[in-house]
Amino acid sequence: MDTKRRDFIKQFAGLTALSAAGIWTVGCTGSTKEESTGQDSTATAATTAIVKPPFFKISLAEWSLHKMIMAKELDNLDFPLKAKNDFGIDAVEYVSFLFKDKAKDSAYLAELKKRCDDNGVTSVLIMVDAEGNMGDSDAKKRKQAVENHYKWVEAAKFLGCHSIRVNAYGEGSAEEVKKAVIDGLSQLTEFGMKHDINVIVENHGGYSSNGKWLSEVIGTVNKNLNTNRCGTLPDFGNFCLKYKNGKWEDGCEEEYDRYTGVSELMPFAKGVSAKSYDFDEQGNETKMDYKRLLQIVKDAGYTGYIGIEYEGNRLSEVEGIRATKALLERLGRELVI
């Protein structure tokens, strides 16, 4: 999620699934001796290729479908089933803004959980926005922002998520904001620990898009609390430090190197966000080297969920999700060979 998404929130807020065995088999068409007689067939073994699955699991970030949801063409309650039935994805990442008034609605959350449980869908995390700044320079406002996130920690716990994703925003110099963010994140992480929920931060604009700055923040929080429950959600996009004229539509004026940034954030990663915008005729993302990024993720020893977050305009949301999934699966398999 980039500045476009943050502005959007501020405006309104004021190949198929892997087999159970973990392998894919590709065989010749037509019946074999084994199929017709029930006897062993060396031909079957010789003509069946075992293809290793990607080194990671795939989830779907709800923001990929935010246009459809905002247009009332899809309801948040139906999101998990759409992920499973339409895209073959059995793990989802929610966006708080898309059900912002339901965090304390026990009946609503129970229905959402039931739909996930009934259809074998895993709730991975909740991306939380518009609840105040973790790095607010005013201690009282910062404390209020921390407490505003409590309900999402509790909702995440109920739904079976492992984390909530928060932002590291604040006003002031890099050092001033860093100090305030460390305090805010420390308070929230302590609360999250009581509920077995991680607090993770995405590179999401401003100082947080500086991988070195954010990694230092997370490292300090964990050191001070003697824990590893504060982490990162490295996003393949979102490395713009400064937009021309302060407007995302005018383009990025100063950008942090995305490959360096992902490398710096991966040691703390408890999730990864596969941002995508557009694709060429070969199915490759046009704005970034996905294979290089996935190699960085693999080299960090990460094997968890990578969430599809399509944010393009040329392809529809449905087409963009499918294109991103195909790319992740193709490159993910290449990197395990």
C-alpha cells in the first residue's frame, strides 16, 4: 500500500492451489498399464515429473480487491471465500479500513471466522490504518493511538491471525520520530504479547520507507522488550521517500533502493507483501525485478506467507491478482530447483 492508498483511506476515513502433499505431478496424457491393469508401471514413474512447490506460501491481501469492495460489488464477509474459490488462495490478509466499524462486533467477527473455518481459509493478519500515529510527538496522542489499536489486536486474536500491521508515522526529524515510534511500538507490542499477536510495521511512506531507519526501530523495540514480537512486513513497493510536489500522482522525487530496503527488513519479517502494478507479455512485473526480490526473501530463510497486493490500473483487480499469483508461483518454483 503506497501514498495513493493512504490518501484514499484518509479521504474516506477522515497454476492453482498446491496439492495437500506439497508436490505437483505432471504426467503424460492417456491411460497407462498401471491404470488399466492395476500393475506397477515403470513407464508411469519415468513419465511423471515431480515439481517442487514454491519455497513460500501465498496469501491474498484484501487491498487487492478494495475497488470492488468500495463499489459494494463484494462484501468483506465474502472476501475469504472469493480468495479460495476464484483464485485458489486459502489464506487472507484483511484491511481494517474495509470493516472499520466491526472490530468490536463479536457477532460479525464470529461470522467472518465461521466462513473461514467452514471453507479452510486461514486468516493471516490485519492491516490497520487511520488509528493515530505511533510516532506522534505528543505523548498523550501517541498513547491514544496505541490504545486505538488494542481492538484490532483482540480482533486478530479472535480470527486466528498471527499479526496486525501498523504504521510508523510521526512529525519531526528522523531521530525525533524514531524515538517516538520506538515508544509507541513498545507499548503496543507489550499489549500484543499478552494476546500472542505480533505487531509488524510495513515500509509505508515517510521515514518508514527507509529500510535502515525502520530496521533500527524494530531492532531497538525487540531489544528493549527482550522479544521478537515486533517485526516487519517488507513491501516490494512503497520505497518512495518523497513525492514531487508532495503528490503521489506527480511521481517519486526521491526513492530508497527497494532491493537494499527489502534486504534490511527481511531479518525481522513476519510477512511479505508482493506489491504489483503491471506485467509485460512474458508475465513479468514491469516496475521491479521480482526474481531478485524473491531471491532476497529466500536468502533470508523466509518460508511464510507472501501476500498478493495488486495495485495497478491497466488490468482489473481480478486479472492483476491472477497475474501476480502466476508470477509468484513460476519464480517461486524456479528458486527451489
